Amino acid sequence: MEKILYEQYKDYFRVGAAVSGLFYDEEGFLKKMEIMRERFKKFKKPAGMPDFKFPDPPKGPFPDGDIVAKHFNIVVAENDTKMGNIYTAPDTFDFSSADKFINMAKANGQAIRWHTLVWHNQSPHWIFNKPECFEANYSDETKATKEMLEERLKNYIFTVGKRYSADICSVDVVNECISDKNFVLRDLEERSKWFDILGPDYIDKAFFWAKEAFPNSSLVINDYNLETMPQKRQGMYDLVKGMLARGVPVDTVGLQMHINMENPPVSEIEKTIELFGSLGLNVIVTEMDVSVYKDFQPGRESEPRKEYTKELLEQQAERYAQIFECFKKEAKAGILKDVVLWGITDRFSWKNDFPVPGRTDAPLLFDVKGEAKPAFIRLTK
């Protein structure tokens, strides 16, 4: 008899998944895909990254909805609750997809995370511009004043909070704000228009507003590669330590945990969790997946698509098992609270076609047909 994933860890932490693409009718889904395709064309790829072919929408039906209802007790929306999908114009909000996600989770009796309030990606184009320049390219001449952008952000946070705060246990207030180059706050060179207009104060203000808007939710600062890049980890540590000293109501650090079967070592994951725990903060894993490929690095030839053999999937299962043992240890220590996987089945993983066009990946616990993989079986022994 198949075991229930979250029940295996109920004495340690909640186990969750990101949900994507389950709420659109076919016409609406295709429309949203086309909007995302157009946005992607504007993305300036890093030097050396292969060209990316935006994927065609997958064909259904899919078992993902049944799986998420059965095996996870906390959920997050992969895209439906991002600002770009909701804040469509000044004082205009589209909550249709977010409502469907919230209603699904409530029907399943699941805890709900909100991802994300402030991010340099997937923010609406208009929000950074003066009213008369909403359709113009961003520049010193067209960009909004600090006062304009602060008011828009505050309005967004309070509007979302008024609608959903009673349902949300955890909020990614600020997402991916640490630079990959110098390990301080991202600036315009790394695509943060928030920093360019508001300066470093935008993070503190977002947390103070979020505390008012979501008084009963944990407030999370979320980023990637904290467990793989010691300098970036230190940069986040310095940031949140300063926030705590200033009385900013951050209480949780989110580790995205997009990793692979080789890196980082479990010891680095443990070190990362305990570092932030030493500040009295909680830690959650927000976007975990375990790629069967090595991380992309400019100048290094990408790995060709592998055959997802039994041996390869058993290696992945062992990797998951070792990391979950670390998670159990850190949960016992009172630091780690939640572990959320970034997706449900391999079919919908964001790792398909990225970073290598035409190459799929197999980073999750259920395969493209929705069948349990060796990693799921190991985690539910």
C-alpha cells in the first residue's frame, strides 16, 4: 500500500509542493503561455548561456492535482500569485488564478505559502514607470519617482493582505535580492528596478508593510544558491543580521535548494541551515528539486540528455534520502520548519528546456506519468 509522503515527516516538518497550470481552461492557459513567451523575449540571457526555446504548452489530462492533494500538506503557487499576474494596472487587480489556487488548497485542507510580494522578475512593466510612460522602455526619463513606486508597492501588499492574509501561513516578502557577483543587494545591472528607484530601503519597508498586511504569517526572505555559494550565504547572513538589528520583522530565511546529485555536499546544507538558525531565525526549504545534470556554468559544455535509467534514479533516491535525514536533524533542533518541492511531476518541471533547449530533466519525486519514482519510495520507507 502506497504511503502518504507528508505523514512520514509529520513529527519533523511539513512537506509541500509548488502548483502550476492546474487552474486554466485551455483557452486561458494558451493566452497566459503567449504572454509569458513575449515576456521571455525581453530577457537578457547571461553570456555563454545556450539559446532557449520556449516550450509549447503540454497536453492533458494530468494526475498532478490528485498527487498534490494526497501527498502534500503545504502548497505554494509557482506563478499564480506573482505580482505580474495580479497587479495588471494601477488600482486594477486580477485575482482569478490566485483565487483558484487558494480555493484548491483550502478544499484540500492544506497550509498555503504566498510567493512572492517583491521580486525583480515577473513584476508588471508599468509599475516602474511614470503614468504617462507606462508602455515605454525603462530609462532615467521614464522611470517612476521613489514616492510613486513606494505607494504602488504598499498598495499592492495591503490589497493582497486584505484579501488573503487569513489563509496564508508564510509569505515570501522579498525574493532573490542578493547579487551573484558581489554578494550584496542586486542593483539595476542585475535587473533590480526596485533597488534602482527605491535604494536598499525597499527591503525593510516591504517587511514592515507585510507585517501589517499579514500579521499572522511568517515573513520570509528567499534566495537561491545560499547552500552552494559561501560568499552569497554570508551576504544573506549580513543582510538579515542587519535587518534584525534595525527591528525589521523578518523571521524566516528561505533556501530555494535547486541542486543536483553532486552538489552541494550535505554538510554545506547543514551548515547553511545552522548559520541562519544561529540568528534565531527559522529556515524553510522553498523550491527544492534535484537535477540529474550538473549546474550550468558559462564556458562549460552542457551535458547531453541522459537516459533516466533505474541506476540513475536510484542515485537520485539516495541523494534525496541523505538530504531529508539532514532536514530531520535540523527540524529536531527547532530550526527547519517546512520543505517544499518545486513542482509535482517531472512533466511540469521548470528544468525542462532550461538551461539547455530541448533537454528534459527528471528532478522531482514523480515521473512524467505521475508514477512514484525511487526517490519517493525511499522517502516513504
